[in-house]
Amino acid sequence: MNYYALKYFKAVAEIGNMTSAAEELNVSQPAISRAIKQLEEDLGVDLFIRQGRSIHLNHYGETFLTYLDHSFSALSEGKRVVREISGLEHGEIIIGVTLPHVFPNLLSDFLHDYPKVRVKQYEAASGLMLEKLLKDQLDFWIATHEINHDQVETLPIISEEIFVTVSRKHPLAQAKQVFLSDLKAEKFVGSSQGYSFRELTDGFCQQAGFTPDYQIELEDAAAIHKLVEAGYGISFTPKISLLSSQEKIIPLRVADYSIQRTISLVYKKDHYFSQAAKVLFDFSRDYLRDFA
């Protein structure tokens, strides 16, 4: 049972077509066919149901793929560990972030001290971010909501207030505070569904008796602020984003609810931390506390 046979099997299982898998892997289709046939002979069972050009996993194949995914994840982690033996100066860090206003400055300050470290950053909806964390595809995650999972550790850093933000020309711009129940008729600009911040603020609105009417939904937090500034709707904005925002938007304190979120550092319990990842973890913790 060789590595390439396993790699070919995984590709065909995910793509569902041998020709497409061969093109993806840049190998010949007969080579893939032979490798999978040998793999099935080694296991003593067929792994696929073949219907013309279509091919998909049977029960045995689905079971085998589950274990193979874990094995590939472990191999990937092992490669990273070996690479990191060279030490901090040439380390690689993979981090999940949902603080687009703050992270560029945080990273800039870190790289000023460690210019040779390589950093990969992901931003995605909460479910996908947790999935990446559990597969050891992230060193850690700067999360903005509570994570409950038996395989992860959560280190709360700060709690921050969330404001309603409006443009300078909005009728509410002269107010110092606002009641959520007064916002039923407003058009909102906000993040897409699936993001924790959207779920948090939608929950408070529902407690106030209404579902926000989102005229615009998008994943770029900076764009949300620009659209609010231009008068396309109102939004919810956490304090830490206001401090780093360049847009001219007006923050209003919510009078009838205490709306807050907690920023935490989240990591998988058994994840291997390189020297570089450890240093960035500690740096992020201190930076966020000082920034707040």
C-alpha cells in the first residue's frame, strides 16, 4: 500500500471522476486505475461503485477515506514539525482571524521583530474555521465568540462593547444612544450568514422583537464601514474595530441591551506548536490586551 495509491484514491473519491482526477494530479488515467485496483486488492474489497464514467465511494470506500483523512492530516503535521526544527527564524505559522481591522497592524508589528517568519492567514465562517482547526490546518484561531468543543482550548482575552454605527447624515447621528427596538424599520449592512458576529447581533435583535432587514450582506468588514459611511444602511460594530477604522461613521451605544463579544485565542489541544507559532500566540495575546 503506497503513498501515491492513497493519494490517487483520495483525489478520485473527492472529484468523482477518474479523468478529472488524472488531470488534477497531472498523471495518466491508466496509472490511477492501476493504483486503485492494487489498493482494492490489498484491502480485499471494492472501494467504488462504477457507473459508466461516474465513480463514487461505496460503504467500504467512505469508511477508508475517513481514516485516510486522519492519516494525511497527521503526515502533514509531521512535515510541519520537521520543518520547524530549524527554529523560530524560518518558521511557518497558519492562523485563523476574524479581526480584519486589527490583524494587519498586529502582523506588521510581529514581522518587524521576526521578518523571516512565514504567515498564512485564513478568514472564514465559524464552522469552516473550526473544521480547519480540528484538522490541524491552523495553529490557532483568534475567535470572536465562544467555542465549545472537547478537542479545543479557549483562552479569553478581552470582552468589548458592540455599538450601532450610522452615517453622519443619518437621522440618528446626533443621538448618543439608541434602543434596539427602535431599529425595526432600518436597513442594515452586515456580514454574511454563518459568521459568528452576525449570529450574535441577530440574536440580540430577535430578543428586541425583530429580525434585521439586511439590504447588503458581505464578508469584507472594511467595505461594511464604507457602505455605512455612504448611507446605505446601519450596522453593528465592535469597539476594537471602531478604534482602528478610518471611515467616518458614528457609534451609538445600545441603551436597552448590554451587547458584548469576547475575543479569544483558540487552539486544538494536541496540536504541535512551532517556536514561531508559540511566539505569535503570546504576541497576539499581549497585543490585543494592550490595544483594547
